[in-house]
Amino acid sequence: MKKVAVVDYGMGNLRSVTQAVMHVAEGTGVEVVWARTPQEVMDAERVVLPGQGGMRDCMRELHDSGMFDAVMHAAAHKPLMGVCVGMQMLLDHSEELDTPCLGLIPGEVDKFDLAGQMQADGSRFKVPQMGWNRVWQTGGQDAATRHPVWGDVPDGSYFYFVHSYYARPSDARHSAGETDYGQRFSCAIARDNIFATQFHPEKSAEHGLALYRNFLHWNP
């Protein structure tokens, strides 16, 4: 049986993510493992890396849990999906407490600087961004140019965000989706066998579940 591991290193929204992935895997022949050991990550054919909280805490717990090497191996050899801070961790460095990250996709993680900026309704932008926002897929609805994990998800669909920091990949080709919150920024990044989102697919209703479903069948 094919296995997908949701990595438990102590810093992710594990229950919600695992339940969402289990829901879309039902009846597909894919076993979903709430991976609490490095061996469970090594044994899986694909890996989901969630994350929430502070970047420095996430990076420390990834090392202290013993999961670091298994995650790095997965990132080099099998499909890997990062979620929220699990996406930010893939970049080189975070402005949050000057924290080195995994360096799997070149780029930085910056904090929103929206002081004094006003939204269309006249209210001030708040940090963190919390709530639903539209996501514009790189390549739009052209299947030849947009990332295959988007599948049939319509361009401009809404997804659920909770974050104070955002990804700034060095190479625009690694941006798979963008959204606007006081500025345009990358909310989905991808490289080779890696796809990741800043928003929470598990909190994003049918379109979020579609992303997890597409990831289970993606063959990079």
C-alpha cells in the first residue's frame, strides 16, 4: 500500500492536516500515517510538512525531534508538500528572529510591513493576515504553465490564511501562486518534487481538499 506521512515534530496543526489528508485518501489505496518517528517518514512514498508558531521554535523542534534528516531526504527523493510555516521553512532564511531555514528553495521570509496602509473598505491592514483571500495561480488556467497540483482548482479561488510573515523566493519561477494583502506576494512555491502553500488547505473547504487530493496523485 502506498503511504503518505504527515510529519509530527511537535509544531504543526497535525490533527486537522492528518484528518484532511485521510479524507481525500479514502478509497484510493493510499495509507495516511501520522508520522512520529523518522523511520515512518523514510518509509512513506510522499510527505506532508505542516508547521505553525514561531520559525525558530519550528526549526529547533525539527532538529530536536530527530526528523530533520528524514525530511531533508524526503525533499531530495519524493513528493513533499509544505503547509504554512512548513512552507516558509523551505526557504533560506527568515526575518523572524534572524532564523536560518532549510535552504531547499532560494529565498527569504519577511514580515509584513503594512503600517498606515488602508484596505478598500477604509480599514487598516492588520498583521497577521487572518481569513479568506484569493489566490492567483502562476500560469492561470493554462495547464501547460501552471503547477499540476492545482489540478482543476479555479484560478482566483479563496483559501484561508493566518500569518504575519510571507515568502519571497529569489527566483520567480519558484512562485506557483500569489495573493494580495497590502502587496503582492507568493503564497505558493514549488521546485521539482516540492510544492508548498502559505494558506491552510485543511481549513479551505473543497478547494483546499482538492490540493491535498491532487498532491496524493502528483508524479513530479
